[in-house]
Amino acid sequence: MANRVAIQVPLYQKEHLELGKVVGQGAFGKVCVARFKDPSLPLVAIKQFHTEQWKAVTQQDRDKAYAELLKVAVMRHANIVMLVGMVRDALPWLIFEYMPGGNLKDFVSTPNRPLTGDILYGFCRDICNGMEYLHKYQFLHRDLAARNILLNGNIAKIADLGLTSIIRPGTDGRYTVDNFAIHHAAREVIFDKVYQKESDVWSFGVLMFEMFSRGRTPYGSQATKEQIYDYVQRGVTPVQLQPSLFSKSVSEIMAIILKLHRAERPTFQTLATYFTRVVPVSPALPANADPNAVFQKFSNFHRSRAGGQLYAVKN
């Protein structure tokens, strides 16, 4: 049997952190802003899980969840929210870089906020670059939506990797699914219960709908589950239901992405190349957004003041 590779994550103690306000809450638990006890370090976001959820799963399930989440989260890419470390406790705390701009859904939904084409296309470029990176390493995001994209200035980063899955050898790039976000689900996900790289591409097309419609609900806020299934089965996209919301050029791009048959959808590599041509110059990364610089700051604190301990997650 081949040796398993251990991915090492910096381990911190509670006393290294000062918790602040809650900035997010869901079925998983909550996310709060926190600060390390070093004023030179940027803020972080702490993801804490509900007690009830963890009591309902086995240790094997918990280990699997860690493996799925942490293998992706430790990747350092300019357009993926970075895992800084973790606190091992009765309930684990996951420590991520803090994204002060909030999520993309709220950003585009804010009334009277100026949204230029360069800003929105720049977000598209960032998301496609991050997804190209994930797909290169055989990861499926499986929950790509505007609510799961976080912002730091004009930089967009992919977040919420809790449903992210690895494409295993011998599976033909397929991952069987039982739960999915219906508004962002492709035909093969809804009717075949199969998720593939092209399914992420479809979700990105729906995410574009959210962005360029200023946060409207795909298929309409009153659409039932059965109606959405019917739309997808017939190849009716959210764009076709509300065409007046979009310019001709935006509609044409989304039409290329939202193809009913997955083989006809472009790859994220193709999309990243396209959006980079549209917005060729990436904005300069803020000092607290460059993943390598940020990671180095936390690494120095981890070694010098936090004991330097590591948590090994088996791959």
C-alpha cells in the first residue's frame, strides 16, 4: 500500500486569540472575527461548529471531513481563502484569513453601489483563476455561489470549501451527490445525482447571473423546487427568464457557460484566459491579501510565540 501523505496545519491554543463579533452563522455553526495577541498580525476569521452537529457524526466521519476540508484549505492561491491554522478542542476551530469586504452576494445586492463592468469582470477572472487551480488538483467545489465568494477590496476569493470533494482515480471524474444547492445545480446533478468539473462551471454561470443582476435569485424568488427542476430539464436558464437584466455581451458569455449538455461547457482554464483578456491587469493585492506574505507573518508568530505545533491530516 502506498504511503499516505500527512498535510500539516499550524496548531494554536485558545489563549493565542481574542474573539470578536459574529459575522456569519449557519447550520454548521458560526464564524466570528478574531485577532491574534500580536498587533502586527491581520485579523482572522474563526469557524466554529455547533455541538449538536458533531455529536451526530462518528469519529470516522469527522476525520473524513477534516481531510476533505483541510487538504483544499491549506492550498495557497491568491483567489482561495487561506487556512491559517486551527485550534484543537472538543469542537475544532478553523482559522481563516479575514476578508473585510464580506461576501459577493451582499456586495452586489447593496442598493446604489456603483458596479462597473471592470469590477464584475475582475471578480469573474479571480473566481475562474481560483477554480482552475482547484480543478487542476482534482477538487470539485460543489457549492459555487455568490454567497461563497469573499472580497478584499477588488480581490475575490473562493470560500466555504466544506462540500469540496476530491475526484478519485477510476471514477471518470464523477462524484455521486445526494445534497446540492438547487438554484445552482446543473442538469446532471439534479437528475443523475452526479457531480463533475463541468457542474462547477454551470454553477459559475449561475453565479454570474447573481452578480450581473445585482443579487437576484436565479429562476425567481417565488420559483418552487418542481418549477426549477422543470426549467433545468427543458434547458431554460435563469438568464432566459429575465433577459432584460443583462447586456448583450454578458448574455452571450452566460449562454456559452450555461449549456445543458456538460460536454459543451468551457473549462475554467478557458474562462480564466477569456476574463484575463477582458480585464488584463490584476489589481495590486492589498498587503493583507497576498497569500504568501500573509502566511509568512502567521508562520513567524506560530514558530516564535505559539509553540510551533502542527496538526497532521492524513491524505
